[in-house]
Amino acid sequence: MSNGREPKAQIFRRESTGLVREMNAFDVAWWGIAGTGGLYLLFYFMPYAQYYLPGSNLALSIALCLLVMLPLYALYASLASAMPRAGGDYVYQSRILHPAIGFAFPFSWFTVVWVCVFVAFGGYVVAALGLTPIFLLLGSLYSNSQMVALASYLQSSSGTFLVSVVVAVLSLVITVYPMKWWVLAQRFVLFPFTLISNFVIIYLFASSNSFYFHKMFDFWSNRMGYPDLYERIVQSTTSIGYTVPSFSLRHTILLMAVLSIYLAWTMWSAQGLMGEVKRANDMGRLFKSFLGAGLYLQWIGLFTPILLFQRVVGWDFMNRLAYAYYL
């Protein structure tokens, strides 16, 4: 029976959406750290930075990036909190600029970066920077020819392709499963192992010195069939007239442009997940999450290991090694 009153008009609102938000601020922060590449991000900057921007101080450049990142964290926290239902550059650009722009640019970015780079290049990273060194070092250390052969295969085009396919399939499986399973894996697997790995790297660099590095560099190069490689690098770069560059503030600042892109993934990678985040309409909460992820990656994941690396390896040999790498 009707009570004679008209129901109130409701626009884009339901009393119950059925959506269960699985992620909190901590999960958003660690999603961002994982999105940047966490550990293997270190390999992106050595020896490329020393060669293409001679005289640049990588550690100083990372420290200065905080000045660039603070306004970006604030900007994306305000955008995400204003449009918390979905988030992401598609939503922001569609509403602020034009739907056509919002579709074209994020879609092309997604196709090139997420599909081509993170899926394909992710497999390469696992093969080239993960499995190959492990099997090669173990095989050389224990004189196991099978491990050395496996490392050689993984470094070949067919081996890298196989690993990339496996990584792509696993990525698909993770994507299909409910978000709560990823959140649990991130909290109890990814978080502790990343934390342990970061501090192990810092400990190893902090407890080492230039003499020990020189000794172990030659030890492993001898095992790989390149005897006295440390001395050969110094001699070869000297013989061709290479001059070790002095510190360049200009190149250090230019390097910030590259580093900032990677650091920004601590908040870019989480933008499309706002529909999964509890209290996503709280700008301060999101800002702290983005800032926390950025500070961890910047100071624990990058700055401290690189600063210690520069101390252990030395400015002279670090630049000679970068130059010799491209000879």
C-alpha cells in the first residue's frame, strides 16, 4: 500500500554497492613500492647514469628528488580523494580536460608501459637479473656445469622468452584472482621479503670496504674466465686516454628528471585502485601513503645502498667501469 508520499529522487547512489574495499593505506604504499620495481630498480641506474651523464652523483640526485616529488604526491592525493570511486589518469583527464584526451593518452600509456614494458620487460628482469646470476654464481662456485649451462640458456633469447611467458601467465592468474589474495600475499610475503632484502643489501655494503671489493671483484671475474679484471679495466681505460670526470652539478640535476619518473610510480601505480581502497576520499591519508612509499624507496631502497656502493667501489673505479662497459 502506498502512504501517499513520493520516493525521494536518488542520483548515482545506492544504499549498498556490494563492493568490499580490501586495501588500506599500508597496502597502497606497498603496492606503490612494488610498482616501481623495488629491488631491481638499482640496476637501472648503473652504469648508465655514470656513462651518459658523466660526473653525476646518483645518490645526491636521488636525495634532491624529494623536492620534486612532494608537490606530485599532494596533487595526486587531492585528485584521488576528489574522485575516489575509481581514480586513475583516465578519470582525471576525462573530467578536467576532455573525454577524448582522457581515453587516448592513458590508453596508449597503458598499452606501451604496462603491457609492453612491465609484462615483457618484467620477464627479462627475472631471467637476466634474477635467475641467471643465481645459477651462474652457484655453478661457478661449486663447479657445477649444469647450473652454468642453465644460466647460459636463461640468458639466451629462447630462455628469456620462456621465462617471460611464465611471468606473464602468473601475472594473469594473480590479476584474475580476487584482490584480497593479492593483499594477503603483499602483506605476508612481498612486504617482509622486500624489507629483509633491502636491509641485507645495506648491511653488506656497510660492512665492506674498497680493499675487500677489489679482492672479491677479481675473485669472481677469475671464476668467470676473466682474470684480474679490476686491473685490466683500470689499465684499458687509462691506455685509451679516458679521464675520470669530476663532480657535475648540472648532470646531477638532469639525472633527477629520469629518477623522478621511477619514484613517481609509488603513487602512479596505485591510482587505478582507488575503488579498492578504504577511506580513499581522505586526501591526508592518501598523501601520507604516497609519501611513505616514496620515502622508503628513496632513502632505504635507493639512496642508502647507492651511497654505500659509491663509498665501497670508489668514484674512480665506478666511472671507469661504466665507461669500459660500453667499449
